[in-house]
Amino acid sequence: MEKKKLDRLSELTRISRERELTEKEKAERTELRNEYRRAVTGNLRAQLESMTIVEPDGSKIKVSDLKRSGEES
């Protein structure tokens, strides 16, 4: 997410503490929050899928391979 958008989200949050947001501002804040959540979730998913699990026997399994083969439980 762009810094400009994060700054705007922070600004709207600050404003909401001082006064009631307009409907347009509330909608903008909701849209920015959802975009932020998608970005964080996507980054976390990418990090997790790039990890490798080392089994006690020394074998290595990529988390992304577990997901594809259906062994994630």
C-alpha cells in the first residue's frame, strides 16, 4: 500500500477522534482499511508460503508444497 494512502488513513483516524466523519470520509476510511488489510494479508501469506519446514529426519518441505498437496491440517 502506498505511503500516501497510509497517511490518509491515519489522517482520517485522527479526524474521527476529534469529530464525526462525514459519510464520504467514512466510506473512504473503510475502503482504505480494506486495502490495508488485503496488503497485510497478502504479505503474510507470501512470507508463510516461502518458508520451509525441516522435519526431524532432516528432510525439508516447502509450505507452499503442503498447501498444493492438501496436507495442511
